[in-house]
Amino acid sequence: EVKIEVVIPEKERSKEEMSPNGKASPLIYKVNGTARHYHLEEHPIASNPYHNPKDVVEASVCHVKDLENGQMREVDLGCGKALLIKESGEFHAVGHKCPHYGAPLVKGVLSKGRVRCPWHGACFNIGTGDIEDFPGLDSLPRFQVKIEKEKVYIRASKQALQTQRRTKMMAKCISLSNYNLSSTNVLIIGAGAAGLVCAETLRQEGFSDRIVMCTMDRHLPYDRPKLSKSMDSHPEQIALRPKEFFRTYDIEVLTEMQVAAVDIKNKTAVFKDGFKMEYNKLLIATGNTPKALSCKGKEVENVFNIRTPEDANRVVKLATSKNVVIVGASFLGMEVAAYLAERAHSVSLVELEEVPFKKFLGERVGRAVMKMFESNRVKFYMQTEVSELREQEGKLKEVVLKSGKVLRADVCVVGVGAVPATGFLKQSGINIDSKGFIVVNKMMQTNIPGVFAAGDAVTFPLALRNNKKVNVPHWQMAHMHGRIAALNMLAHGMEISTVPYLWTAMFGKSIRYAGHGEGFDDVVIQGDLDELKFVAFYT
């Protein structure tokens, strides 16, 4: 295992920055006789990170006694803010906004050298600024702190104060020109959070061989939770990384490419169009496939599973001032109902259970959420299902329920759950359970050496539930799976021990859920359910 730390003397650095294309050119070092290309990140932390004096600001921000141990304070440096933290008698300064969605970290939780975001649970090391739990891809910038005459000073780069994010240093690929097109060192099937974080982690750890990601989607990796939370987002608005990022760090993405089979003996993935690609290490992160309705008329026009930004955009367009029927009070179904409630003429929700989220959040919480929806003009049809979709000139006109009720509908969104997208692995020899989930250990390894799996399509041992094998289809968990898989492709022996975390937002209220309460016996509620200001403990 070779680790390289690069600290460039000041003179050399200014030459580096003057490379002809205006970007820092890669640094090339010989390691065991192979040239490896390393590319300095945008805001490197080196012994003196402030090589352009005009870009630096230094300010006195408080007296040493103004902060107690365990306290955080947002401080203004004139051209931007920083988060000043005191822990164990030491001061640290990092970016004040979470790079994920910009939450103010001062409202988060400081514990054991880490600050956790108050909105979605991302976690950052206060000494380095590095991201240690997800969601999000970037770390926090770290600023220098010095104490003189009982005063605390922060010295920071103006650019870092303005961007409030830092992309970790990444390796680049050794020359791509000597590659055989049909073979790669690492092949990643799926381009969601798990696949992208795996590729980025490999590069951050200095891996400089070929990485290929393939996806059935036509887009580069994007922020999938936004499809049901802000449905009129365009693909480029929700891209997780810009196109240039993939070019800069040599992460190849093959879009609209579906893998039809994996031949583990010959370490080859066979694509639907017949193309074959050999791999050395494989990550399967295919996520899941939404279940379709099985009723009469299911093929009529304007019935959607929301899988892509195009689906979401089309639904908003068709639903505006029209009648919408949503089948399934799942997270997706409820978020879509909340989003369309103000835009549509009517929103009706059909569900088999008696209250939404009953299995997940319990009856009392489910009922409180349902009440909030009803007060926002969403009508529920519970304990029934769809028996027929009726059309007029090929387009949806009515939804008929088993209860006999007929609902007017111009557009229908189906959110009745999903199944793991693992059908292509049936004959592969990779261990799959009775529900179709890929079985992995705490290192995200399957039963086949060199084959890893991550994200919504896997079951893994959850440390906080005595290593019970669970499926946790959360956005945060997919990020962590990708990271753990990458570290173990590089033989780090890293086990997963993360606490699952998810969030949802409806009508300006957010529900945040930590842990794994599957199979709970009791729900203990503190606070006021009617006001929707409460904490629920699943025991």
C-alpha cells in the first residue's frame, strides 16, 4: 500500500498554477516504476494553503473566553462566514454551511470531534473538515486558527469562504490511451449515490487505474430524492457533479447501457446490445425497479412511475389544474401528493392500509401526517385498491376502485413499492435472497471474491440491530455503502457501522428518522402530535 503526500514549495507551486490551460497540471510521480498522475484539488490543505496573498483574509473573531468547551459559533470574517468550534480546549474553524443543501451547521450537533448537520445528518470532522457520514459529496474547507493576546484569529482563503465546500484531493488515471476498450479495472453497474461515491472514493484514495460506470439512465448521476420533492427540477439542476468533473478525474460513464448478465468465471459483464466488458473488481449498485399496477387498463397513457427527471416534469405539466390520482401512500406517493396539492385541481390518494406509513411510523404518527394532508385538500381512499384504469381516446380518464368508487383522473402516479433490480444476476452464482436482494457482509462483499454490491439492492448486517441482515433503501446509506465498497476494493478491511438516516419533507414540515425500527413493539411519543412537534421512539 503506497500513500503519497505532496507538499510543493512556494516557488514551484506558482509555476504549477501557470500551466498553459490555466488549470493546475497533474503531478506525476514514479511509484514502483509506474507513473501515477495526481491532481491537486481545488483548495488543497498544505503547510501553507494561502499562496495568493490577495485571496487571504485574517480577522479577530472573539476573545478566548467567549466560547466554552463543546460550543460552536458562526463568525463573520468580512467577506464570508466560518464556524468556530471549541472542543477539549482547542479551537477549530471550518465552513459554516453543509455542502449538501447549505444547512447552517451552527444549529447542528457537536460530539467527539465531529459536527453533524441539523437537516439531513451529514457529518464532518472538525479537525480536517472531511465528510465522515452522508449525504453529500464534498467536505468543508478548514481554516487556520491562531491565538494572540487572548484573542482568536481566523485566517482563511476568500474563495473557500465563498464556496463553503472542498472537494477532496483525487488521483487521475495513468494514460487512458493504452486501454483496451472492452476491459476495465473497476466496473460499477449503476450510477446512483452508491456508484458515484465508490468511484470518487477510489480516486481520493489514490487509485489511478481505469474506472467505468454504466447506467440505464440517459443522465449523469443526479439527486434522485428531488424527483418527488421538487418535481419540476431539470436534470442539469440536480446533477450531483458537472460533466467536467468526470472528465477531470477520468471516471467514465456509459449512459443508456443495460447489463444483461454477469459471467463471474470470466469476470465479464455482458450488455443488452451484446457488448462485453471484462473487469477486475465489480460493484453492483443497480437500485430497485418500481412495481407496476397489475389491473385492467394499466397500459393507458398518462400513468407514471417516477423514475427520471422527465417523468417528474411531465407529471407536473399534466397535473397542473387537473385531477390527479396517486396509488400508494409510500414516501414517493405522499411526497408527490404534497408537491401537487397546490398545483392540481384535485389530488386523491388510494392506499391498501388504513393509515399512511403504518408499518414504518406506526398508526399514531401515520394518522397525524394524514390529518395534515387532509387539511391541505388531499382526499384519501383507504383500505382499497385499483381495479381498472379507464381511458378516453387512449388517455387516462377514470380510476375505478375495488370499493366501486370511480375517481376522475387526468394523470395517475403509481408508488406501490419497488423490487431490487437484480433479475440479470439470476444465473450468475452471486448470492441473492428470496426477495431478490444481493446478500453482502459488512465490507459490502458478495460471496464472490472481487464482486461488491451496494445501495437499495442489498441486504447487509446492521451493527445497531445485532448484525441483523436488513435492507435500508435510504439515500444516506447508499453513499456510505459506496464508500465502504471502494475502501475494501483497496483492501482496507473497513466494516460498515453507520446509523441509518432518512428525511422527508411535506407541506413545509420535515420528518427525520434515525435508526432502524423494523418490527417495533411500541411507540413512545414526547411532544404534541396534533401540532406535529414531537419525537417518536420506536422500541
